[in-house]
Amino acid sequence: MSHPRLAVRIAAALAAATTAAHAAVTPLAVDCRGARTAAPTVILSAGAFGTSADWDYVLDDLAPGGRACAFDRAGLGGSLPRDGAPDALAKAAELGDLLDQLGETAPVILVGHSNGALYAETFAKLHPERVAGLVAVDGVGAAALESPLLLADLRQENQAAALAVTLGRLGLGGLAAHGMADQMGLRPEAAARKYHGLVCQTCLMTARDEDRLMAVGLSQSQALGPLNHRIPVVVINGDTAPAARLSQAWRTAEVALAAGADRSWILDMPGATHTSPLTRDRAYVAAAVNWLRSLTPLPDADVGH
């Protein structure tokens, strides 16, 4: 016969474990458009300080060809924060949770912009069997770890992220947020969601913490080894000053992601800004996704090995 107090303690422990497990899989805010088709679903991951609102135009472009979903990472936009450090491994785990949340059991196409590309790359290395293709849009990837110039550029981004949090605390973030949202040229509803993500103090702090851990994330992704060669890769790169030393260093690091892929495509966008592939130059993203959608799996694929 069990002791009543022991039974109470066991019940309490099970309840706590259930609560913790539920918290660990708190649904992420997601914007899905288009019907499921035979083509892989497309999952879009925004860059630093970005949310699903960044992909508003792109989602409409991709929807006629099948299901496309953009989401807010934990603590950003409409997604509640999660416990733990927001490093690349944690963000890759979130991607897995998102696929489970959406009921996606077949391989998907991952599209990552800027910092979001690192999270997509990390997930693809951990779970290649769940990835039908990878698109890095002006992406940060593990290869950046090899360049002191790029690491210095990321440190400057860290400083800017910390400043954004400070301005937010002082109540001065609204003007800059309006400028950033307007500069992207989003439609009113998406611009409003973008603005919210740039003035929400919790969101700013989460984005800052993601930025702080980018170097850690690069090391985590590099430690996982190269991307499986059977995953097709598209790299989209653009810059207003492509001849500049920093621009060339970024392009070299970005293109490295595709170097070992059996099937790859490098798309250069002359005159593009860092965010214009999401709006003005989004035809490049649509072209990349449509190409990946058109591919058939290679014979005798060993993506899961």
C-alpha cells in the first residue's frame, strides 16, 4: 500500500513535469498561406529583430505554388518567450517544434534571411531527413566564423542591438522603429506588426540576446560538420557596394554554404539592400523556391545518414 503523502508528492511531480513539457512546446505564432500540394511546404525564418511580418509579400508570391509559412521565433512578435539561451541549437529546436505544430511530416524547404539562415542551416545539419532544400537570403552561416572581418561586423551588430534595447527603455525607440518599418516598404498591416516587434521591450531584449549569441551559434553549427551534400542549396546575395571588402567577405562566406551541395544555385542581386529581397527584390526568393519545388529527390538518397 503506498503512502498517501508519497502519492501526493508523485502527483505533484508529474503535474510539474507536464506543465514544464507544455511550456517547452508553447505554440509559435505563424502565418501560413496557400494550400498543401505535392510540393514541399516552405518555412520562412526572419533575420535579427525580424518577424513573420517581414515575409508578407513573399508569402503571397509563394502561396499559388503550395503552402508557405512564416513564423515568429520565441519571444518575438506574437510568440511567447521560452526558457534557455536563444542560441543556434535552441532556435533549431524551435524549428523542429514548429514543424510538429504544423503537422509537417514530409521534408520542407527552409528559407532563412540574415541571422535566420544560421538557424535554418543548423536545423538542416541536425535533421537532414526533414529538409527538402535550403535557401539563404543574405544569410549568416557557419563559414563566417573563419573571417575576422565578419566577426567584427557581427560585434558591431551586437552593439546596435544593445543600443536598441536602451533606446526602448528610454521610450525613444518609436521613431527609429517607424523608420525601419517604413523603409522596408511593407503593406500597412504587416508594417504595423513589424513596428510592434521593434517597440516591444521584451521582443527587443530577445532579439538582442539572439544577436549576442551569434558567435556561439556559428561555433555550434560548425561543430555539426558540413551540410549533407544531397540537400539542394540556393544562396541569394546582394549588396549596394559589391566591390567593398566587407561585402566580398560576406559573399564568400555565404557561397561556402552551397559549395558541397550536389545541386546548388548562386543568385546575385545587383544593387539590392539587406532587406530588399523581402520586398522590392523578392522575385529572387520566389525563383529560388520555385526551383527547389521543381526538383525531384536524388535516387538512393541517404539524407538521413
